[in-house]
Amino acid sequence: MPYSLEYFNERVLAEIERWPVGVLADYARIVELLVVLHAFVKKTQATPERDLRIARRRMKEVRDG
């Protein structure tokens, strides 16, 4: 699913681009997680509760190892 991120203020983008590499990597990961969350929310709007319970259980198993 292709997404793009637009900055409506060029100064904000310029400031972000000056962040240290590690901070920038953390920021990129947060943006990726927001994209996944957005897709999940859109998909689950019509998903039955039973399927949501299964998905939550699987997510917990993956997270906890």
C-alpha cells in the first residue's frame, strides 16, 4: 500500500532532515506504525468482533514472542 507523507511547511521538513540519523530512524518507524494503524482501523470498521479478538490474540503472541 503506497503512502506518501506531505509536509505543509518546508521549514518543518528542513528541521526533520537535520535530525541525527538515530532520531530520524525512530521517526520513520513511528510513521510506518501510524500507516499500519490507519490501514488496520479502516479494515476493522467492518470486521466482526470474533475476528478482531483473534487478531488481537495473534498480535499479542507476536509481540510477546
